[in-house]
Amino acid sequence: MRKIVSGLLMALGGFLLVAAVVATTWAPGQAKRAPLDTDSVTRLSGTAAALPNGDTNQSVRAVSVTKADSEASDDDIVVYASYTCLVVDTPGTPDCGEPGFDEEADPNLVTAGEPEVFATDRRTGVAVNDSAYLPEGTPATEGLVNKFPFDTEQESYEFWDGVLDATVTTEFEEVEEVNGLETYRFHYVVTDEPAKISGDIEGLYSMDKTMWIEPKTGQIIDQEQHDVRKIGDQTLLDVNLSFTDEQVQVNVDDANDNLSTLSLITSTIPLIGFIGGPLLILGGVALLMTGRRKADA
């Protein structure tokens, strides 16, 4: 019986050691990848000093829908389809992009972008332009598109701006808590840059955007932006938007869940394995040796 128990202890200890090694060397690379089942709706709200229809001082809300195409993705690359829209915030009307909203008939619609398809590296978040993943004719993207890399650093990153059709440098500013979650705050400014500000209409584009990033996962937790578009001296669009309070809390909760999973894989399992494994092996050996001494006596 002593020999059986000893063997079980050594086997369990060996298993824990192997699990710890795997969790330290292989598992982090597998866990730190963007999921292939993303199907998210991000809600923003704010105010408009000017709208294309001539309205001023309006409350507005926006929706950004992002879905991963798991069939077009693989272990390294994830393909997304995204859609954004902006409406005047009229109580009782559905969000744009949701069932029941008629883009052609609803008078509250301000802008509705064409659906966009892009691909990114699942670990770094950097755009990938490869015909093996993207439909023919898909516009190229560069830099970070919809999230930051896992293990985001306190440094500058190139972030894609779809209006400019180019990257901008978003700079790290400081560490800041958002609803109890530690985040890195990044910021970039674009001022009166020539761009297609609506469809094929050329004009001047300005953007002042701040993003709060959970650094271990690269998830955008909160965002504020001031978007201004002009034709000559005429302001076509002047909108301030930010994630709704409810959206921020959803993002915080989701980030905490992801952090718990990462901590289990990268910290808890190795700690248990590297401490408990040798102790169980030593205990099994000691039990076996004790039994042999008694048998010899």
C-alpha cells in the first residue's frame, strides 16, 4: 500500500511539474491571442455642435459593431468586419445598425459608414494585408486598428485612422484607473488634415482622441473623441463622443474576466506546479524509502 501511495504522489508531482513548465513556456503564447468569436457592439454618446443637416447643439449616440470571421481566420490572424453609425439621440428609437432601424427612412441618421473588412495579427494587433485572408479589393490598413497588443508598453504606437487612410502616432500619457481597473492612457491629435470627410467629399479633418487601454490584454476600456470636419470655412460636422458609462463598465468586467484567466494560466498554475510538484515527489520518495527501511529492519 505504501508503495502505491508513494507512486501516486510522485506521479502527481511529476504531472504538476510538467503542467507548470507548459504553463510557463507554451500556454502564454496560446492564451495571449485575440479570440475568434468576437461579436461586439460598442456604444458611445455625446453632443454635436454641428451636423451635416445643419442641426446644432444636438445630443447624439453612435454604435460600432465588430465581428470576427472565424472561417477566414486562423491561429495567427483574425479577420474582422466592422460597421459604425451616428444618430441624433431621440428617445425611443433603436440604435442604428440594430433590428428595427431603417437607414433610408429614419430622419435621425447622421452618418452610416460602409462595412469595413480588415485583418490583424492575433497577438500584436497590427494590421495584416494579405489576400489569403481578405477579399479582393479590400483597402489596405496599417498599424493598430481595433485594439492594442497584449502586454502594451508605455510607449507610442501607430494607430489606424480610417478618415485619413493613414496611421497616426498615439502617445502614452499616464497610468490611470477606470472603475478600479488600471489602464494606460493614450492620446493623439489630428488638426485640419486634408481627407475625404464624407464619401468622396474632400475637406479638412481634425480628431482629438483619448483611449484608456488595459495593458495586459490590449483592450480599449474607454474612449473620448472630438471629431471636426470642414469644407473650407464651413463646419460640416463637430461631434464629441465617448463610451457610455454602461459600456465602460461592461469593458471593465470583461477585462477583469480575461485577466483572471491569464493569471490562472501564467501565474497560478506555474506557482502550484513548481512548488507543489517537487514537494509531492520528495514526499513520495521519502515514503518509499521509509517503507524500505522498515522492510529491511
